[in-house]
Amino acid sequence: MKQFFKYMFASTLGTILAFVAIFIFSGILLAGIIGSAMMMGSQSNSKVKVKDNSVLVIDMSERLVERTKPSPFENIEIEGFDDQKAMAIGDFLAAINAAKTDDRIKGIYLKGSMFGGSMTTLEEVREALISFQDSGKFVMAYEEVYTQGAYYLASSASDLFIFEEGLTEMFGLRTELAYFKNTLDKLGVGVTVLKGPDNKFKSAIEPFVREDMSPENEMQIQRIIDKVWEGMSQNIAESRNMSVEMLDSIVNGMLVQEPSDAVGFGLFDDAVYYDEVLANLRTKLGLEEDEDIEQISMNKYIKAYDKTEKAGDDEKSWELKDEIAVIYAVGGISSGKSNDDNLGSETIAKAIREARTNEDVKAIVMRVNSPGGSALASDVIWREAKIAGEEKPFIVSFGSVAASGGYYISTHAERIFASENTITGSIGVFGLIPDVRGIVTDKWGITFDGVKTHDHGDFGSMQRGFDEKELAYLNASVTHIYDEFIQRVAEGRGMTTEAVDSIARGRVWIGTDAIEIGLVDEIGSLQDAINYAASQAEIDDYELIELPKQKDPWEEFLKDLSGEAKAEVGQWVFGEEYKWIKKMEEVKSMEGVQARLPYDIIIE
């Protein structure tokens, strides 16, 4: 009962705080609007300007996402608000690329103690920074503390510094999963598990029935993090002019305790203070000691870059152009409409249909960043993707994860692009049915009774479990869906079902391995996929349109404000354990047979 009040308290207080936050923020917003309106006459035509001899400042900790939401405050200047917005990875990379040929930008200053994106994004940004330096410009990185992800990105810099008394984390990679079996046992909650034939690698159900990793799951995850480290260590070693063996010995021996150690081993160029970094920047920019350094943040440069592009349109910009539709399939897969956490089959299927029937759209690129979800919803999206691919070039680009249902919806693409570190595969399905009689009857004292017309009329009732015939029925359903899954893959990838089954069984693969076994065609970015789609459609001059169309920003803002307030309360009440409560909430929302990846892999 105490837990009940705890949950109720969090929910109620979250709602109250949401209304209070909206009320307070309304006052701030009104002040911002009034202030903006007073200056509108003089600033209506103002633009973000990039001054000559500028440094582009990139904060590694800023959030990078697949697609940003339209902001209701885009044209309203409120101090400090702009800096908290996430940036779309596509805009971010395009801005770095534009800065290469922008004579006003002389170099990049990289800061931030951690990296705010996924493994795939980390690789893409690192490659963009190297390409930027290949143009003859500098990248200088400096921070007081570096996590491993931040250091990996910063290691690509031509000038790499750490604070004189700073710290860098170099301990190697790890992954850690939470297991809830003992918790469920204490609560009196049982679980009926359904898996396809020999789906021994499908580990999504393990946290609810085991206390630790199965040997199969341990093997596949070990392979993934080993491959990730292999790529990271090779790139670091190359950038810092050392051997991989030397780097591994530094990490294994925990040899870096002080900044001087890191400098001595060649991980950094020097340990310095901030004023010395500024002096170094002035030297590179040809400035005197007392001259100011012109800086522009990535957020502002993206705006300047966008406006420059629009202003540069030719006189015939009014004419209809060919289009390539980029469809964002991001999040867990569920039936119905998309929301902040899930991609809905109804929403994505409609977007694919819209692109297919639009005569101006000559090719379709689907950007998939999904761990999967409902098998039924995945099949709905797959069908629309298959039809679209029969009429137009249909290309798929994988983000950090495109596994299980995320792979299912991609099987019939003409070509699949992925990152070296993309997590994919997980071709398998499972069913997870909780039995709450222990907690409902034993703990709460609730009992059930009823009548039925047939032997299985109470199939799925809370008052009993499943008999042998019912379990056979459920397992047959899961087996059918698994067989259909591997058949879809076989058709789409030009393989036999036997060959697919040998690499399926729920096993997760990393991008480089997925290439070798035929699940992916090419290592490449979203832009590579777009370029390929344009070549297949035989078009040179085209515009990109993004689907699904995004909702009204004001409506979304008010909804998000309420959700964020509740999340803050949840974090406050439960602390670090709140993330596991959210995981349990995900399980509650699962409907039907699932094609889902069980975990996230994050480099900090």
C-alpha cells in the first residue's frame, strides 16, 4: 500500500507542478513576446551574422537527435532558451561541412565533458571533424574533464588540450543490464514466456525470468562492445600517432591518473589553463593579445547557414522541383499514431503512402532508428514499404539501432546503409504475459469468479494461468510470426530461409558484421543514402521533404511541458531508480507478440 501511495503521490504532484510550470512560464513567455514585439520594427530583417575570422564553437554535450521538433519560440528571443534546444544530426553535420568552405570560419573550438548523441552519431561527427581539418582548417579541443565518448571525439582534433588539473576517463567499455526476476518474485508476479523456435539469442525476456545474462546473450553483447572498442582504439591510435597495443596497455594498467600522465603517453598535446588556450587561439587567428576572439555557437551557425542557403536560391525557385522524401521511423514500434516515444504504424504507413502517391517525390529514404516493438505494427509498416519500393527507389538508412521490428520494416529496401556501430538484426519474436495473481490475490486480497460456455472461454483471465493446449496455441502463434519474419528477410535480401534462420534466432549484430552476413549493403550515413536514392532516381536538382509532417509546435509544447514536469517529479521521488521504473512502464505498454531489442548501448 505504501508503494501505491508513492506512485499516486508522484503522479498527482507531477500534474500539479505541470500546471504551475505552465502558469509561471506563461508569464516569462508573455514578457519575451512583448519584448520581441517592441523590437520587431528595428529587427524584423535581422539575421544571424557570421563575422570574419570567426571560430565555430561546438559543445559536445549538446543533444543531437534524428529530427528536431518545430519550436513555438523560434522567432522569439528569450535569454538562455535557445541554448537548451536539441539539434538535428543532419543539420549539425551539414553545418560542419558548410564551415569547411566558409571563409569567415577559420577553425572549430571543441568543448564539453561528455557527448550528447549515440554511438553512430559519435562516429559521424568525428568523421566530419576530420574532413573539416582536411580542408586546411584547425580543430582545437579543450576541457577540464573528458568522459570516454568526449575524449574519443576530441582525439580527432589537430590541437588537443586538457585542463592543468583535469581528468580523463580511460577504463574501457562496459554494458550493464538490470534484471527484475527477484523483484517480481517478491511482488508475487509470475511471467509466461513465449519464444519462437530456437530463439536462444532473443534476450528481451531475460530480465524478467533470469538473474543474470544467458551465455548466448553474454556472447553477443561481448562481441558488440569488443567491435566498438576495436574501432575506437584504432581511430584514437591513428589520430594520436600511437599503437593500439600501447593504448590498450594504458587502459588495462589504469596508467592515467594525472593530466601529466595523459600528456606523457601522448593522449593530449599539453595540459594547460583556459587563458593559455585563448592565447593559442589568438595566435592561430593572427590576433593581438588584447583583441577579442570572434565566436559563433553551432546553434547560431546552423541558423546562419540555413538562411544563407535560402537566400541563395535562384530566380526560378518558384518552379516545382523533384523531391526526395525522407521518412523518419524513430522510436519503439506500436500500433496507431506516433508519439514522443514510439513510432506508430498508422503514422509511418501514412507517410510512406503519401510519399509513394506524390508525383513530385522521385525517391524515398526511410531513416530507421528503432529497437522494434509490436510485430503486428511492424508488418503494417513493412507492407507499405514493400509497395512503395515497387514503384520508386526505396532506400533505408540505419541510425544507431535498427533491430528486430526496426529491421523487419526495412527488409525490402533496394539498399540498406548502416554505420559501423549500428546495432541491427535481432531477427526473432517473443511474447511476455505477466501473471499478477500473486500480488492481486495474495497481497491485495482480490479474488475472481465467473462462468463460461466453453472450455477455454476464460482464456487469458486473471484468475488462472494457461493449460497445455492454450500454451501450445500461443507458442504456435509466436512460431508462425517468427517463420514469417525470416521469410520476409529471405525475400527482401535474396537469401534462403535456412540461411536467414542461421543468422537469426534473435541474435544481435553490429554494423560491420551485418555487412559480412548480408543484412546490410553498405556502410554509410543518411546523406550517403540520400545521394544513392538521387542517383537511382536519376535526378540532380531536388528538394528534401521530411515526413511524417510535424504537429503544431504550440500544441506539442504544452503537452511536452506537462510530461517533462512529471518526469522531473519521478526523478526527484525515485532518484536513479526512475530509469528502471520507466523500463517497467515500457513492459506494461507492450501489446501482442513483440519483435524488440532488449537494451541500449551507450558510450559515456
